[in-house]
Amino acid sequence: MEPFTAVILAGGQSQRMGQDKAWLDVGGQPLIVHVVERLRNLAAEVIVVRGTPTSPLPKLLARVVEDRCQGMGPLAGLQAGLDASATPWIFAAACDMPLLNPALIRYLALLRPGYDVIVPYPAGQPEPLHAFYHRRCLPVIEQALASQQRPIWRIYDKLRIRPVLPAELVIFDPDLQSFVNINTPIEWEKVRRLIS
């Protein structure tokens, strides 16, 4: 299988959460450390992309880079991750996804030949921060950023996309827990119960 870089986006402001999500406690360690550990054995390298630093990150077994386009959200994080990656392919995930499923990520990786993006559609909508992107996406991303276009999914019509529908996803992740992310204290409590 062609190697890939895991890119974890940690640039959000966590306004709805009320605190930096990267530091939420998961079994005695910060959430972002947990996400790095989930991906470290799958990827050739792990990169964490930050937006404007508002607080320090915990010590990580990952390279940390910063967005070049501050304030442009996850699309700028993808740009920074693709720029910094030592491999042509990246797997992009958010720092608040503690239930990533290695078997599902390996399956998505097998679908890459012939495409620019491998993106799951767990509930009828794309999940752009649980997806593979090839370096060929960079010109399209840079054009979108230059025109102040922020949503990642809006670049998809200019790329070769392989959508991965629920019927495929549930083979590896029956409850689709890989796509659970944390935006509010209530969501965090639900995730803590799932983890425990």
C-alpha cells in the first residue's frame, strides 16, 4: 500500500466547547495525543496543523506546522498539510475525533488509485476531515483560498472524487463512531461514555 501522511487539523478556536479541545482529557492524556497515537502506526509520518496559536500544544510525536492563510479554516489546514507532507497522499482528520478506526482508514487508503480525494459520506453529506487528499488537490485548494472560499466540499466538483457510502463504511465501523467529533460539552460527555 502506498504510504501516506496523517494530517491532524488543530486550528479551530473551540468557541462552542469553551476550552481548547486538544487538551480534553482522554484516559489521562490530552485528546490530541490520543488522536496522534491512533494514526502514528498507520502513517509514514504525522503532521499537526495549527491556526493562530492561542495556547500551547502538549508534547507530540508529530511535526507541527502552521497555516499560511490564517482565518481560512480547515481548507487552509489542508493546504498546509499537503505542502508539508513528505508523501503525495495525506489522510486529514480533526483533532477532536478520538474514535478513528484504523481498519476503516486502511480500507479508504486502498481506494486511492485513480482519484484525487477519497471521502466518506456517513450520513448523506461528505466528511472532509476523515478523508484522503492527493497533492494534485493543491492548485484547486489554493485557487479556492485566493477567492475566499472556505468550505472544503466546494472544491470537490473540480477533482476526481471517490465517495464512500454508508454501506461500505459500516463493514468496518458498524456504528460509524469514526465520525464522532466534539464541539460542545454535551458531545464531550457522550464521547467520554463511549470511550469508557
